Amino acid sequence: MCFRPTVVADVLPKLNPEEVEDVLTFRGVLEPAAASLATGARLSPAQRSHLLKALDEVSRASTGEYRPKDARFHVAIAEVVGSPSLAHAVADVRSKASDLLDRIPLLEPNLEHSNRQHQDIVDAILRGDVEGAERASQDHLHGTASLLRDFLAPT
């Protein structure tokens, strides 16, 4: 018998698996592209500061503040690219991802790992490592997608 703790997902309306995969797929394409583009942009001091502030805020966030700060961090990456359409698309897909994430528990080891991955993404962006930023973003999103699939999979 497989033990799975009761989580918020167990008491919320059931999800359509195709919709979940749509969110994860779109996010998996969009956010690494945003990280890559942010790396290739010539970031002004204000843009660098904006990105570092968002990173600092999510890194310092309490468990209760973590998800909104995390969403803000991901949107900040797109914002520094300078494309309002990209920032809007990332905000939209991140909102959908947040709805999914709200269905699972916040686990401290996962948050610590996520914060290390956020740092890796920003480090790659700031050093101009396009491939590294894209790869770090992909790794981060892959981990989040796996976590969501594990918790939200039909039982």
C-alpha cells in the first residue's frame, strides 16, 4: 500500500491532467527562454538591481510569503528583458503554476533547493552565460514539474 499524506490537492476540485500538462509545458518553454533573453540583454543598473532585489526577497521569504515572492522572482526575470508581452505571458503562466503549487505542501528542503536554483539562474544571467541560464531555468522548472506531478497525479 502506498502512503501519501493528505494535502490541499485532496480536498480541492480535481484537476484536468491535460490542463496541468499544458501549464507545465508552456512554462517549461517560456521561462527558460526568458532567462536566456535576460542573459543576452544589456541590463542597466536598475534592471540588475530589480533582479537582485527579487532574488533577495524570495530567498528571505517566510513560508507564508514564499509563493508570491517566488512568482515575483520569475516574473522579474522576464521584466528585465524589456518585452511587456513576455513579462505578461510569464506572469500569466506563473499565476496558473501558482494555482497548482497552492495544492501541495511547502516543504523546507524543497524551498532551500529552489532558492539555490534561483541563485544559479541569476548568476548565469549576470555573467552573460546564455546556455547556463537556460539550463538552470530548465532544471528548476523540471524539478517543480516533477514535484507537482508527484503530488497531483490521480491515485
